[in-house]
Amino acid sequence: MSASNPLEAEVLHDNDPGEVSPGNTIVAAADVLPNTLYLLPLSERPFFPAQALPLLLNEEPWLPTIEVAANRDQRVIGLVLVKPDSAENAGPDDFYPIGTVARMHQLARNEGRLQFIAQGLRRFRISHWLSTEPPYHVHVEYLNEETEQAGPDELRAYSLAVINTLKELIPLNPLYSEELKFFLNRFNTNDPSPLADFAASLTTASKGDLQEILATAPVLERMKKVIVLIKKELEVAQLQTKIRKQVEDKMSDHQRKFFLREQLKAIQQELGIAKDDRTADVDRFRERLETRQVPEAAKKRMDEELDKLSILETGSPEYAVTRNYLDVMTDLPWGVYSADNLDLKHAREVLDRDHDGLADVKDRIIEFLAVGALKGQVGGSIILLVGPPGVG
């Protein structure tokens, strides 16, 4: 089962007129919550009181749970975080002991999916299990949110600290803006518990950290933990903003330099004091050929490649291939020759100095040079040596 983005949360207060007890005394709906609840597991984040979210889940296997809970007078259900990443595979041992009782609104079915708006009401602790198979049924104890441990001034100070931190988050993350403004406009500083829960629900903290907030019933202690979470959230948001600004500045600087270089090239070309990359490459290769004595067949082929290079786009892959080919071909020492040294004694000294062993190979090379010395020229420059690896 999954909940929609917590940033889309709407904080509601339970304004039901209440229910009539057997003694005809009108009491708040929260005071007559049932002692037993049917449970739905949550896999990603815990659900907090005073929070309202649309929940979406599969009919299989949760339709019986929804039906039996919806048929009760209070139309409430227990929402409890589970340890596995998949709620469908969770068993009783995977449920955290603390959850939130929520009232179901606008229940709907569509193409094998169930959807309803869950309005969080109150924390509860699972005391014992009545059914360990879906629909999960448990006996619960509701937690009291203690405020006696802190004076009103201390709670108000913590509340203002939370509010100020949340306000700092608004310009850093626009997604928070509407939700934060909506809640802060309705928040009563005399009731800090909903503020603590709402602030925790906005963070991207791990589900373990959020579950710890949910399990902390005393308001002052919970406020202290929430402030730590939202301070971390603020630091992360500030770091993200810093990184984003650095990237944008770097991109802007690169773009500015690129446009300036292009403008400079255009100005230089107009003034005739510079050439573009393609023209510069073609001219350089032609200058090399002018100093080489290239055979006619090779010269014809290189002229064809130069003509092709002059019309290709510099950014195309074929341009790079053609340019590399011409760079190698025009750099070869065409027409440059050296005199053959056919001194067999010198050749033997060089072979023995540079190579250890390989007597048969050395003898074959000396024979090759000896034939060249006898004929007055070396016929060819490649010797095929057949033998073990390293001599071929």
C-alpha cells in the first residue's frame, strides 16, 4: 500500500459532533474510539495524527479489511508502519508497535484498486493480536500526549523554533510552500502536537526516524526530535541549492565562453585574420604534401580525401576519421630515403647487444643482409620467421 506525496498532506481537525454514550452524555469522537482496530500496513512512511492523505491500495488482499472497518460506526482503521519494503508480505512480527488510528472518508473502488482519504486521529499501541491473518485485528491502547513535563513558555519557544525553520525551507523548496502556508495559517501555538507531527511528515527522513517521532508521545520530547529532523532537512535543502547554483553558474560560464569564441571566430574570419578549423586542417595537410615527393597514385587518393574533408561538418564522425587518415598519410616521409648499411659485422654486434639468445633468428637475418650485400641492394624489408611464439 502506498500513500501519496506527504507534501500534498492536508491537516484537518476532527470536528465531528461526537457520539452519544449509553448515559446520553455527549463526548468527543476521539474519546469513544474502539478498543480494537483492523490494521493496514504501510511500507514507506508512518502516518501521523492530524494529517490527512489519500491512500491507494490493491483490493487483493485488503478489500476484506476495508469492508469490515467501513461497516463499523466510527469508520476508523489502524495505520501501522511495517519493517519490510513490501506491505503485502508483512506478518504480525513485522509491524511496529505504535500506529495511528485514522477515519476513512470518500472510499472508492476502481479497476482493482481501493482509494480513500485517511484522517489521522490519535496514536495507539498494539497490546495484543486478535487475528494474525488478514484482516489483521488487534486490541489497542491509546497514547496520551503529555504536556505537563514542560511549561507553556518552553513549548511555545520550541513551536516558534519549528515554525521559523519551516519558513526557511519555503524559499529553498517550492513544493513545501502551499502546504506550509496552509498549516501555519491554521496552527494554534497552544497545541504544538499537530505542528510537530506535520513538520516531521514534511521531511525526507528515513522511515525508522519518522517512526521514532510517531512513537514519542510526550510533546516536548517529540518537539526536540522533530527540530533535529527539520534542521537536517534545512541543511540538505541549502546544500542542494548551493550545488544547483554552482552547476548553473558553471553551465552559464561555459555557454558564455562558447558564444564569445564563436563571435571571435566570426570576427576574425570577416577580417581575414583567422580560419575556421576545417579550412585550417585542409591547408595544413596541403602544406605538408608540398614538401613531400608522393607517388602519383597516393597523391590522387589524398587529394580525394582532402576534397571530402573540405565539405564535411567538423562535428561529424566521418570528419574525424578522414582528418586522422590525412594526418597520418601526410606525415609519412614520402620521398625521403636513407642509405642501406650492409656491414654484416656491425649487424651482428647490434643483434647481440639488443637481443639475448635467438641464435637461429640472428643467423637468418645475417643471411638476408648477406644476400643484399652480394646483390648490391636489399630486396624487400619484411622477413617471415616461422617458429615458436616471439619469433614470428
